[in-house]
Amino acid sequence: MKNQINRRSSLLRMGGALAGLLTLSAAKTAKAAVQTVFVSTSAPKGYDPTKHKWLMCIDDNKCIGCGLCAEACKKENGVPEGPYFRTWIERYIIPKPKPGSGETRGEAIVDSPNGGIPKGGVSAFPEPTLPKDQIEHAFFVPKLCNLCENPPCVQVCPVGATFKAPDGAVLIDPKYCIGCAFCVQACPYGARFLNPVTKTAEKCSLCYHRITRNLKPACVEICPAEARIFGDLNNLHADDPIQKFYEKNRVQVLKPHLGTEPRVLYAALDKEVR
């Protein structure tokens, strides 16, 4: 069974205004017309999105770059083979500054071969070409949809196929998507792509079919280092991992200057990460 979630709250307000102006029968017709733009999700019947506010936290100090999260995501969500990822791992190598440059560090080297997914049990990340004695430090950063409170992708979608659910998840209804790729271009985090098979936009959905059934996203479930923490802001408890994450870390978001207000939070994010 599929739960119905309103794609645009403004449409509801429009329906209510029309109902106040028209006759009762006409108002019912208008209301029915508004309800036809409701979208379907993979949530089970009875799930109430207004009672939740989903959030993802990432401790990049713990990420070991194994790529199991990206691999699990592909399998769980049927993401096509090739350079298509709902979540991926980036490696940042920070060189030491050149002598006499006056800099505190060199220019960051960033790579993400195969999205960080290992091949044949071998790490996707090759040995750095830079000699170890020239490396200041290196680290891994998981990336995914940033669950924006003000998502640019929703603003540019001409048919409303991309929408923000009341629980904070930014979702795509493939039945409405026309494959224009406006949302792909608008996302400042590079988190969207056009599925080469369905020709529709695709991105991380937080494994919506799982979290609405009290399960963790596949990437969170499989992470051996517990670098990903997932929770519900509306239902925190005393020992909640989200609460502990806030208390123990300097919490940051990606590209805060854009005003998108992400709900994917990072611990002690290096300034090189964008």
C-alpha cells in the first residue's frame, strides 16, 4: 500500500480558497482537482509524515573509505551500474605546503573512483601518487542528498515531480518526472542524476521504503565504522545517537552560504570539503 503525501502545500491553500468562493458542488469539484496532484510514495499505509523529521549525521573522522555504504545503496535501490550513485565516498589528500610558499597546506587532491565502491574486494582508492612524506593528512567524506529545508531542486521542477515531504525527505515521483534534468543542474551538491534506464531523475531517498517501516537506511545499516548516524528529530530520547552527536562534535553543513539549510550534518568538517 502507498501513502499519499501532498506535493505542494500551496495547492491545498488554493483549493481551500476556491472552496470558499464557489458553490458547495463546485467546491467539491475544485477540491477533487487539487487532490489529483497528490503523489505516491513507498511508505506503508498508516505512516504519518507529520510526526517525523528525519536527519542524517556523518562523522568523517570515522569514515574508513571502505565504500560498503555506496555498494549497499546501489543494491538496495536498484541503481544502474556505471557512474550513477545515490551516495558516494570522496577522498581528500591534503599535501604539505611547498617550502617558502608561506601557505599552511598545499592544494587538496580529491578523487572518488567508482564512487568509492570496491572491486573484487579491493579498495576503489589507489595508493596516492604523492609520496607519503609530502602528505599533511588524508580523509574520506561520504556524500549524498543534503535534505535541504529550502531545496533548489523543488523550486525548479516544472511539473512538481520533486517535492519535500512533511517529514523532511526530499523525494521524486517518477510517474510525474519528465526527465528535463533541471533539478540535476540546480542541485548545488551534485546529488542527482538521470537514470539511463528510466530516463527520470534519481537521488538518495534515505531508503524511504525502509525508514517508514522503522528500519535504517541501507548505508547506515552496513557502515562498519558507524560513521553515519540516522535519526528522527521529532522523536529523540535520552540516549539518542543524534543527541550525542550534537553534544560531542562541532557540527557543520556543506555550503551554508547558499541558504539551503541542509539536514545532513558533518562533524569537524575540513575547510577543503565542498
